[in-house]
Amino acid sequence: MLITNAAGLDLPQVQKGLGFFTAQDEVWAKLDAGTQAYMDRVNRPDCPLEKVLANILLVARQRPVVIQSLFPMLNGQEPPSEELDEYVRRLSELKAGGAQIPLVQIYSATRPTPHSECGHLPLKSLSRIARLVKTVTGLKAEVF
């Protein structure tokens, strides 16, 4: 199994390594946002959302990729509905582009984080996000 933030999936050595995976091996890629602004707020990434999406698509056209998405409570607020709409739009774009996505895992922060503004999103909210993913994209989505 390979779990990645997808930033390096396009590197030649990573692509070569993926060639050694069997059909039973899984690739999990993180996608925690639908917009760059939200991704910057949640992840403080070292690569743009556009590259994450391109790399997921690169690999998911070759083999199935499980999408793992973290949605925290930020400063006591749930993710804005506009952000969730953009997130499912990104999933829809990946699917339309030929990405094989057998599962989208929706989860929240479950342990203390180094960022005090970040907290656990209630199960009810996580379930609502999973339903949105299923309804809009047709992808299988589960809460973890």
C-alpha cells in the first residue's frame, strides 16, 4: 500500500516504483480540499492543489486510487458549503477525466493537532459530506 499526499506521484522514481505494485496493492491519495485557499488553510501544503489533482489523475488512469479526505472543524466552524461543492466538483472532474476511484474515505481530526484551531468534525457532518460525494459523483464514500 502507498499512502501519499500526491505531490510526488509524478516523479520518475515513484512512477517506476508503482510499476512493481500488483493488482492487490492499493494506492491512497490525500485530497482534503476543493480550492487552493482551503487547502492552504487546512494543510499548509508545499505544492498547489492543481498539481495534487494532476498527479492523482496520472496514477488513477493507470490503476485504482482510494481518495482519503480530512475535514476538520476550524475555529469551531464546519467546512463552508461552497468549499464542499468545490471538493465534489474536483472529484467529479477526476472521474470524468478517467480516474479509477473505488472509494472516497471521509474522516476528521481525531487526535490533538499542532494547530489549536483544528478540531474534530461531528459524525453527522462527516456523513453529510459522504452523502454529498455519493449523490454528486456517484462514487462510493465512507466515513472513517
